[in-house]
Amino acid sequence: MANNEFSEKWRDRFKFFNQHGLPGMDSYRAALGQLSFSRRTRIHCNGYAFIFGFLYFCILGLWKKGLVLFITAIVVNLLISLIEGLMNVNLNVLDKLMNFVYMYICSTSANTAYYLRAVKGIDSWNPLQGLTRKSINTLSRR
């Protein structure tokens, strides 16, 4: 990882991940809790991923993970629409909630996914890789 290859914001995130691990680790959560709100948000969330979702994942070269998240969101929304049609109920609130959940997952997984790809060279289809203890154990065996 060349120093000038990434912006200061990405270097800060990568340094934090190198020192404290990934979101699925206890050391990450403990260190994140010690940070100011703005720095914690910058490390843990990504505003561009929240707003642009799949497109931002593609820009970062994370198209596999972005595609999985996008297709999952489409399938969930289609299921909600199917239930609405079959049961003749209005599930707009649930539909909007699911869209927000999609945006939140994009936001919280983008930084970790980009770190795994850019620094560790890991490019998989699992959009939640590094966010759970189970995926951390799988990564540590590599």
C-alpha cells in the first residue's frame, strides 16, 4: 500500500483496521468506543456507500459484494410486493425500512470490504466478510 495511493481518510481507516482489527473483533469495538463521534463514524460508516450503494461499490472495485447486496435488496422488495399483492395489505413502511437496512449495510460494510481488497488482497462475494466473528475466524485461517 503506497502512501499516496489512497486519500488521507482511507489511510486513517486502513491504519485503524491494521492496529485494531476488523468490526467482528472485540479489540475493534473497544478501540472504536474510545474515538470521538466524528472519527468513529468515519471509521465505521461510509456516507457515499449509504447514498450510492451498488454504484459506489463498483467504483471501489467491489462489484461482487455490491451485486450480492443489490440483488438481495431487490429480492426482499419483490417478496414484500408479492405479499402486498396476495394479502391486499399496504407494507410501504416495511418496504422503506428494508431499503434503509440495505443502505445501512452498504454504509457499514464498504470500508471493511475495501480494506480487505486493497490491503489484504481478499476479493470475495461475501458482503459481510470481516463484520462477524465467524468471518473473522475464516479470514484468520487464510
